[in-house]
Amino acid sequence: MGGRKKRKQKVVRPKPTVPKTFQCPRCGRLSISIKIKKGIAEIRCGSCKLKTAFAVPPVYKEVDAYGKFIDGYTEGSLEITEMREDEYEGESGEISRETEE
Ligand SMILES: [Zn+2]
């Protein structure tokens, strides 16, 4: 028995930036923001004001919730609502408003 002690070192690289915005299946823009609070994922589109929320397992992260959202949206199993103007918080910062010139 050699008793080799060769440990595999896993190189774990923390992702520097987790994308916080995702592409919206309705308007096609990269303006979906996802918040997970107490097992509920809140999905909002800053562009077309799409809004929905659904329960997710505690292990879910934004990107997982996004995958579920896309599935649900495609299947039509999600209840999609619209944000009201005063409801929109604009947290993502960059809101491109279309201005006519
Ligand atoms: Zn949208």
C-alpha cells in the first residue's frame, strides 16, 4: 500500500459577476430583474412592465428562477401581470426611456 495522498484540488472560482438582468421572453430585451424573497421569486421586466411571482425552493438562485420563469411563461402556466407605473422601482438603474426626437 503506497498510501498516496494526492488530493485533488478543486479550483473553485467565485463568479465575479452574477448577471442580474435577464432577457425578457415577451419583449426580448435584457431587462428582467429577479428578486427572491422568502421562497418567492419576483420577476419584473423593466421594459414591457411584465410582472410575475411564483414559489421557488430555497436553493434557487436568480438564474434558476429565471429558468423556471421561462418554462412557465412558455407553457402559459404563470400568471403574468403588468406593473403599474407607480409600482416600478427602477432598481436596475438603467432604464432606457424611449424619447422621441
Ligand atoms: Zn419585457
